[in-house]
Amino acid sequence: MARIFSGIQPSGELHIGNYLGAVKNWVALQHEHPAFFCIVNYHAITVPYTPEDLRRRTREMAVSLFAAGLDPARAVVFVQSDVPEHTELAWVFNTLTPLGELERQVQFKDKAGRQEQVMAGLLNYPVLQAADILLYLADIVPVGEDQVQHLELSRVIARNWNARFAPDAPLFPEPQPRLTPMRRIVGLDGQAKMSKSLGNTIGLLESPEAVWDKLRPAVTDEQRTRKRDPGEPERCRTVYPLHKAFSTPAVVAEVEANCRSAGWGCIDCKKALHASMTAELAPIQARAADLAARPMAVDELLADGGQRARRVARETMAVVRDRMGLDASA
Ligand code: AMP
Ligand code: TRP
């Protein structure tokens, strides 16, 4: 059966962008496939950080993931640095990755533009990502749209390795992205993708009051300046897409009708969204509070996930070492 792998940066708590774009889909897929979900702390150290902060954000991300519904009885949930084979395979893949492929990655150019000094690890970031996925021989990678180019590169790397070291019976699958309709959630400014580093997020664990303070001023249909002007749901890049994610079909239909007829102003529409969001987020927040109060339990779940992941990773590396002639002293 097709295997699932995906990763997430240890950016602290989930926000509704990475929740709707990826993690909600992980929760669904864990029931249908063998699945591995990884908190990618080796990726996180490619930009400036402090160790204490990274440790805290890693734990917080684990709490968010379990609270959002990842079930350790179904999926393997672990921290990347607990499985050193990730960096081992990444080194191997570095020797099979054309430099030009790395230099043209949009995310690299974007992040490099924001750094004073660009380290080699930032350039090689997608090579480590390919190693993450291929170590588990994963076929399907549920991600948001921003990761599609990285996955293209993972397929190039898989193809290069197979052609060179296993031409008759390929070891690595060519992993495909699995996108959802929520593949790109826009920040509340209505401009860029919702992202922690841009400061335009709504946290999954934020209180209903804090969520309302962010929703109230969110940019909607900019051509609708007065409440009595009829609106156009498709022109609203913030509130309407979130209704489609959080509200029932009946509420979405009501929103569309009342926007077009100017029956509701944008504030009414935001109030309805707030109610839908609170309904979905309340049980997640209750689970998160419970887990946050039991840090040892979270550490144990992660340690167990790390061991289960490592068993699979070791098997793959044994084949890789054998095929590449790296086992001469074994
Ligand atoms: P990150 O939190 O950047 O590590 O991303 C984790 C996952 O969430 C990746 O699959 C991303 O593609 C996805 N993701 C992050 N931000 C967004 C967003 N604003 N809209 C949709 N998907 C997102
Ligand atoms: N680069 C991904 C992001 O920023 C995180 C990631 C690392 C990942 N390794 C992965 C995603 C493997 C999918 C598969 O969101």
C-alpha cells in the first residue's frame, strides 16, 4: 500500500495555514495509509535560531500535532534529529543533485534574500527534504502548494539514484504531492501566504477573543466599501476561503447569498466565521491544554515514534550502503 510521509517546521504552535493546507489532511490520511509525520528540526537550523527556543518550539509543535488529531496508534510521529539516517542519506543525495537545480528553487531564493549571510545548509535544504521522504520509500506527500517544487526535485534525486545504483529494480519511488483545495491559505492582510515568518497568522491555539481581534480588521472584498454595496465572495481572499474550510455547506451558501445581496456586511460574515472556527478549534484547544500539562507524556510519544521511524530508516540505509559500495568494512 502507498506510504505517506510529510514534514513540518518546528515553528511552535500550528497556524490555520499549515493546519488547513497540510495537517488536517494528514489526520484524514493516517486512517487510509501507513504514515510518517516528522518535525523537521534539522531544516529549522538552516536560518539563525537559539537552541532553547528551538527546543521549546519543537515540543509545542508536537503538542499541536497530537491535539489536531495525529494518532500515535496509527501514524509514526517523530522528531527528525532522533533519526540520524536523515542526514546520512542527505549527504548521499548531495552527491547526486545538480547544483543548478538547487539554485533555482523559489523558496531558497526567497529565504536567501532575507538573510545577511547565506549558509550552504539553506541551499541544500531540499536535498534533506528528499532524504526525509525517500528514507521511508514514501509515494505520497501531503503538503501545501509551496512545496511542489521541492517535490519535483525529490523525484529527480530518486531517479538519479535509481539510474546509477539500481537500474534494474528501482529502490526509491518517485513521490507525488497530495494537495487539498486549501493548498494556499492567504494571510489576514489578503496579500502573502499565511506564514509565521510574515507575522500574518491565526494560531490554532489562540483564544476566541484573540482570533476575533485578528478577524475583525481582515481585508475582504476591497471593491465593497459600504455595507449596502453588494459583494462578490470570489473577490474576498481571506474570510470567504476560511468559511469554505470551517463552515458547513449550509452556512457557506448563506454567506454567499448574503454577500451578493448586501444582506450582511463583512462584519456579520466575520461573526459567522468566528462561530464556525470556535466550534472546530475548541476541542483541539482542550486536547492541547491537556497535553501541555503532561510534557513527559509528549516526550515519550516522540521517543517511541523516533524508534519506530528508525527501524524503517535503517533498513533503507542498509540497501543504500550495499548498493553504493559503502559497506566494505561491514
Ligand atoms: P511549514 O509550517 O512551513 O513547515 O509548513 C508545513 C506544511 O503546511 C507544508 O506542507 C506547507 O506546504 C503547508 N502550509 C504552510 N503554510 C501554508 C499556507 N499558508 N497555506 C497552505 N498550506 C500551508
Ligand atoms: N520544507 C517543508 C516546509 O517548509 C517541510 C519539510 C521538510 C517537508 N521535509 C519534508 C515536507 C518532507 C514534506 C516532506 O513546509
